[in-house]
Amino acid sequence: MSTPADVRIVDTADVAESATIGAGSSVWHLAQVRDNAVLGQNCVIGRGAYIGTGVRLGDNCKVQNYALVYEPAELGHGVFIGPAVVLTNDTYPRAVNPDGSLKSASDWQPVGVSIREGASIGARAVCVAPVTIGRWATVAAGSVVTRDVPDFALVAGVPAKRLGWVGRAGVRLVDDGDAWVCPQTGNRYIERDGALIEEEPA
């Protein structure tokens, strides 16, 4: 494995030789990064986290302690994965085939979770593949996501449902009658046909 000089991989981490770790990234105690996984620049992989074979992370991602990111998940830039989050990869999980024989890697087709730029997945949430989490969306802690989540959506519950909208700062947006407004940044968003569109700055 060839890594830039400023990559930090602690001695107790298990990082495959074929994994690619971007500049400025850190892999902490007891984390595992499997074969052919790709981490972008400035990523942080927390204690005990698992990054599956061929999983791809963009730049500036944070995967917190004991999160499980199973292949073939794909994370965009700036994605946050909270502690003990699970991204699944088997729609119909079974340990054995119908004839009772133990399933092997060739007996099923993995499906992945895609998480777009800037989205956040709260602690202990489960994303059931195949599912896509939209840009800058927020999945509340403990939620179970079984359907695609739109850009900027705030979802919570089991199964997760949309409760409102959030902006790039992660703060819940306020309806001022003409648009949805971020109380922290002042950015404005327009809702059209169940989707949220960010207004261009004046």
C-alpha cells in the first residue's frame, strides 16, 4: 500500500495493502479498511469502524466509532457517518441457501447504499440497501431508512419519514412564506414538487 506521508494509520488498525488512503486521512484503533477500498483526502475512520471491500469515500468524510460501511457503498465528499451506523448490502439476507447449504460469496448479489455530498447519518441509524441519501440530507439518530431520501431532507423514525428540511449547516429550515430559510446562514431554498432547490445568492 502506497500512502502519502501525512496519512495516520495506528498500529492496531487493519488496512489492506490494496486500499487507497488519501492525503491527510486518519485510520484509528481497531478500524478495518478492506481490499480495494478508496478513501479520499482528509477522511477520519474512527475506532472499530469497518470499511468494506471496494467501498469509496470522497474527501473530508468522517466515519465515527464502530460504524459498519459494507460494500458496495459509495460516499460523496463531506459525508458524516455517526457512531454505530450500519449501511447494509443484502436485500434478502440468509446464512444458508434453500437446500440448507452454507451461502458463499457467489450465492448473492450485494447492493449498496449511496450517500451524496454533505449528508449526515445520525448515531445507530440503519440504511437498508439499496437506498440513496440525497445531498446535505440528515438522517436522525436511530432511524431505519428503507426509501431514498431527497436532497436537504430531514428524516427520522422506523421506517424513516421526512419531518422537514435542513440546509448545508444541518439546521432545520424555517418557512417564511416565500421560501425555506436557514436561521444560521440566511441561505434560502425553494420547494418544488416535493424537492428543495437552493436559491442562487443575489
